[in-house]
Amino acid sequence: MFAYRHFSRIYIALLLLALIVCMGIGGFILIEGYNFLEAFYMTIITVATVGFQEVHPLSDTGRLFTSFLIITSFGTFAYAVTSISKYIIDGEFNRYFKNYKLVTAIGQLNNHVIICGYGRNGRQAAHVLKKHSTRFVVVEQKKEIIDTINHRYSELVLEGDATLDETLLKAGIKKAKALITTLPIDADNVFIVLSARALNPNLIIISRASEDNSDKKLKIAGANNVIMPDKLGGAHMASLVMKPDVIEFVDFITGQGGDNIRLEEITFDTLSPQYQNKTIRDLEIRNKSGANIIGFKTARGEYIINPSADTVIIADAKLFVLGTTQQINMLKEMFV
């Protein structure tokens, strides 16, 4: 819509100019008997009103035609020059190509994350994703907030209303792996979740909720997980009073301990075929990579802490592995 609205003005101006030029060429050829080049030259100097000498002296009919051409072309020429100048000077030209570059960049993404809303929660989500080198697209409606974005993927910021399907499609929701919606109004988040789930049934959707009864509605709408920052923050602070070292350790291994600590999940589908349907003992992950398996999720969705070495990794199961960045990278090279 942006490109069509602003380009159409230039297209109309150029079309009118082309019509005037064609009319002038045809008129000079028919009336004065000029050849094409002479007629083109006379038309250009007449339309541009530069006042150069005529190719040949004009007849009375030719003078009347030239006068008519000047009158009809003056406004058109001025309109065309004004439209093109305004398009360039006002920055519309740059905005169009910036938008084109954005659309092209998003079109090349795959398995990225979409963040709807760049408030405190959206900003924190972007910070963590950036820390783990995960590509993401930010969808934000407020221009003043967009102007403050300066993170590594700042070129992937889409200005628009995330509740509209058109905006989500521009953000590449068809090829995204996850969506995080952090808008302050729960109704907007519900609407986004409904739209996102319809557009991509396999999408992982994480939503923020403010009201106590909104989490159920968001899950019914299709959210995989619902986070209530106020409740979570209060519980976290209380836990720090009761078990400060335990909570700080959990924070340390779940993303706040620097780039060298990684807690990763390895799914059955991502394992190489030769390691599927094997026991944890068969994989020898600790011996080969140094990483530790600290958890297991069964195909039925049950969680097991410190799973037995005899646990079989079957379809829809997941392994939770803790290690340094080097250990995790080694693990992925060997098993994924």
C-alpha cells in the first residue's frame, strides 16, 4: 500500500508527460512535415519551455498547435517535476527502498522468532534471543519506540499492527518457528494468538498475560505457554528470600550466567538416525562431549529429572542437556 500510494503519483505524472510528448511528435509530423527526430526535438523544447530556436519556421497552424502544446504541457510538466522532487526530497524514495530491503530480508528468514511488541518484556526477549544468535523480527506499532531500537537485528523491525493478519504475514509467520506476543492489553494478545495459530498451526506461541483469568483464554486461543510477569516476578523474589543460592544458580544456568553456559534441548527428530531409539547409555554424551543430561521429557509429556541410563530415546521425546558452549557445540556436531 505504501509503495502503490506514492509510486502511483509519479506513474500518473510520467504517463501524462509521455502522452504530451507523443501528441507533440505526432502534431509536428502531421502539421509541419518534420521527421521523427525534428518533431521530438521541437516537442521537448516546447514542453520544457527552454526557448531554443525552431528547427524550421512554423506555419500559422504550427504556431497555433505549439501554443496549445505549451498550455497543455506546462501544468503537466510542473506536476511531474514537483511529484518526483517531493518523492526524493521528502525521503519517500529512501523509505520505499528501506521497506523493500526489510521485506526481502524477512523473506529470506526461516525458523526465526517473531516478537510482537517491544516494551519491557519484548525488549528482554530480544536481548536473550540476540545473546543466543537467534534471528528474530520485531513487530511494533509505535514509531517512537522503533526509533530507539539499535540491537544487532535492528534492520528486521516491522512497523505495523500485530493484530492484523497482513502484518504477521509480512513478518514471515508461515516460516517462523515461534511467536512471542508481549502487548500490554490481554485482548490484543488473544487476537494475535488466534491469528497466528490459524496462519501457522505448528508455531510455538508464547504470550504475556496481565489479568489472572486471561491465561486460560490465551491457551484456549492456541498459546503453548502463557507468562504472567507480575506474578512470576513476585514468586521469583519470594524464592530468592527462601532459597537464594538455588534460585541464583537456576538463573545462572538458564541464560544469565554469560555466553559460556548453555542449557539445550535435543529432540528425537534432531538426533541422527543412528542414535534414535537408543538408550542414554548408548549415546555416551558425557564421555564424548562433556555435557550432562539433566532431564528427559517422555512422549506423553512427563518430565524426568536425572533420567536413568537405560532410558530409551523414542519418538516425541526430548533430552535436556547442560554444558559449556564448547561442549554443546561438540554434542551437536556428533549427535545432531
